[in-house]
Amino acid sequence: MLQLRNIHKTFNAGSVNEKHALCGLNLHLNAGDFATVIGGNGAGKSTMLNAISGVWPIDEGQILIDGQDVTKLPEFKRATYLGRVFQDPMLGTATNMEIQENLALAKRRGKARTLRWRITQQERTQYRELLKTLDLGLEDRLTSKVGLLSGGQRQALTLLMATLTKPKLLLLDEHTAALDPKTAAKVLEISDRIIAEHNLTALMVTHNMRDAIAHGNRLIMLKDGQIILDISGPEKQNLTVENLLAKFAMAAGEELANDRMLLS
């Protein structure tokens, strides 16, 4: 479902601030894979997601989604293949629009615009049923402005919007990092359920080692713009934080020294 072939990306090339963020990155995801991605600051996690999304062009390499070469496609054209949830709960939704209006926009993504875009009663019923599955009481607030929702409610709504029309690939960019632990756990539970129910292919970037171990069927660790660990199957199922730290030290040739990851 996803192939990254020899991806390179350098920022501020030729200046004192030059940063080679992705260094010949290669990754292959099969349909239905749910891979968690972990690494220290500057490892290339969000840069990789931005490369897949087409936020900016890569310097070298090839990106294929479901066999289609999207390397040269602009961001808005890749949106038909992708669903994405960002770290900031303020992103991904239109604050001044109603919950039902946000869902309607998500449902119509990629479709031709006409004058007959009103929300039908059938759609309202569908949205109410979908919101019920979140178990957050949003099914009775269809006409509420999204700006009135809590961070966790917005992230759950954004998840629903990102998967309303089944994407080829779902990108979760530290989507629980700005939430309190209880809310983060709820959003992760919803994420797991949606991915499983729709058999989605997903990449979830996280700084939390326990979350990276507990979720998904693959764990990928980045360092200096390259994959240094790719763990799946029984090895991942039996993984512990201590094992992961030992594997990192062996693969990287140094101890992990990232306070954010260690403290999580």
C-alpha cells in the first residue's frame, strides 16, 4: 500500500543550518499494516509524514501509494489517497462550522462541487450513528460549533472525518501528544477500533514508547533520517520498553538520550 524508495530531503541546503532530514529512507507497508513510528527529536518522523503527504517536494526518491506513483503530485491531489490527524487538535477541523458541516465536508472530499451540497436528513442520521460510536456524547450536538469541543473530542471527530471515505493510508502525527493521559488513551482506543473495523493501512508517529509497543502490528524506529529498527510479529508482541532500549543501543551504537521518550 505504501512504498518509500531512497527518499532524501535536505532543509536549508548550502547554509550553516543545513539539515539532511531523510537520508535514503526506504519503507514498504502492506495493505492492513498498522505501523507505529518512534524516534528522538530530529529523527525524521514528521518529515517522513510530510514527504508522504506532499507538504513539500523531496530531493530524491520515489513515493508510491497503492501502486500509484505520487512523487510529483501536489499536496491537494494526494489528499484523495490520504487521511491525516495532526498533533494540534485545532488542525483538521473548521472551528466556526458545525459538527455536521465538518462531517459533510469530509464526506464530499474529492467530489465535484455543485449547488446541491446541502446536508440531507439521511446524512444527519448517518452522522449521528457514527458519532455514537465515539461514546463522547457528540451525537446530540450535530449543530454545535466545533470550536466549543474539547481537545479530545476534536481529535476523535478529526479521526472520524479522516476515515469517513476510506483512505488508502491513514497518517497519525503524534495525534495524542497534546492531550491529557486519560483523554489520550480514549483517542488511541478509538483509533485502534476505526483502523481495525475498516482494515486501514496506518502510520502512527508517537514519542511514547509504551504506546508504540502496545498499538499496531509493526514498530519502526528512526534515527538520523533512516530506519534502524523494524519489528513485527511475535517479536513485537513480546516487546518491552527495556527490550526496545536495548535494541536501540545495539542498532544505533549508543544509548537513547531523549528525555521526552524516556520520561513518557
